[in-house]
Amino acid sequence: MGTWNVNSIRQRRTQFVDWLDLRRPDVVCLQETKVSDTDFANLLDVDLSEREYEYSHTGEGGRNGVALLSRVGLDDVASGLAGSQGRAVMATCAGVSFHSLYVPSGPGDASPKHRYRLEWLAALCELVATGPDTVVLAGNLNVSPSLLDVYGPEAFEVGVAATEEEAAVALRLTSLGLHDVVCQRWPDERVFTYWDYRAGMFHKNLGVRYDIILSGAPVAQRVCAAWVDRGARKGSRPSDHAPVLMDLDVAPDGDLGPMVPPPSDAR
């Protein structure tokens, strides 16, 4: 399966369809599609049907927007979390409960946006606590709680560090039995999934790890590969995020990682 913040599916449609043909994931979680449900269907219904994907999308048009695509069944579909649409869609695929998540951003202070972010994350914790342990949370966390997840200490000055309250939420998710599959697979590696468009950040590999896959123990035990597809961050007008992929039971491309292809500037 794969998760990808495409930063506008309208702009990335051709690149996304080409990526589906290249990687052929059974389940895909998309974030920041920036289209309405109708526009998503108009853009991709034919392409997805030809590739035997069922899908569910929830979006507001112009911002946010998440989707869940599956070639292995799409049951018990639900959307919305903490009163918002366009940030969460859930479904059961091949016996696993998948959640495509676009976590709200918010400055680390007492602003309304930050308070809402904490409420949203608390609602997510409650959902996980009452759900099955065969679960996968995938998407854009919109924060990087660890120094290993940013290119340098200066990145924390621009708002990518977790507050103590957010770190407590992350600890609660861990206490619920969720495993960060990329960290689990590559515990000693610095892995990024997002690079700012400016100043050659991608080519210098000055990135941030915003995009995650968290899984319950029964799923984590099946992980054969977990890696970041940096190749999808290249080319003409790419998203500023790269997809994160996870193979269960069988790894068709081998145990790749942590970032493929590796950065040329490994600073």
C-alpha cells in the first residue's frame, strides 16, 4: 500500500496515474487532493475503473481533500473526524482498517487552530482505541516530533516541532499499540518525505518527515518492506511530498529503502 500527499490531484493527475501503473499498490491513501467529490470522480473515475480500484473521496474543493483507493475491497466506508470533512476517510480493505488522514496544521500555541488540531488528534485516538487492532493510519501528520525527522535544528524554528501536548498524543497512539513502520524498518536512518520547493531543498536533501504509516501489531508483524518513493518527487511540477510505501507479506521489489532512489547529497 502507499500514502501520498499529492498537493492537488488536478495538477498531479497524470503523474499519479503513471505512478499507479509503476507501483501497482493494492491500497492507496491520498491527501490534499484539493477537489470536490464530484471533481475527483470526473478526473479519475475512468482511470481508476480501468485499474480495478474502488474508491471513496471526501473533499471541500480548493483545499484539504482525502481519498482511499483499493483493489482488494472497500467496505465499511466512513469519513470525517471531529466535525471536519476533507481530512479523514476510513474503510476496511482485505480485513485491515485503513485510515487516510490529513492532520490539521496549527501553530504551537493557544490559537484556535492549535486547539482544534489537538481536539482532532484526540478524536483520532478515541477512534483507534475503540477500533480493531488490524489498523493502518496513513497520511500527512503535519508535524515532525523528532530531530531525526528534520534536516537540522533550524527547521524547528519554522514550526515543524511538536508541542508537549502533541507529543503526548503521539505517545498515546504508541500506547494503543501502533508502530511507525518506516522507523521500525530503518531505525538508524534519517528519512524525509517532504522538501520545500524553494532553494533547491530537494536536491540538497533538506527535508522533513511529515508523512507516516502507523499500524497495529498484527499488521506491523507482516511488514516486509517500508520506504519513501523519492522518484515520485522528481520530474515536472511534482508534489512537494513523496509517497510512502509498505509491503505486507511479500515485497515484489525487494526490501527497498529507506529512500528510493537515495539522495545524491546525503548531508
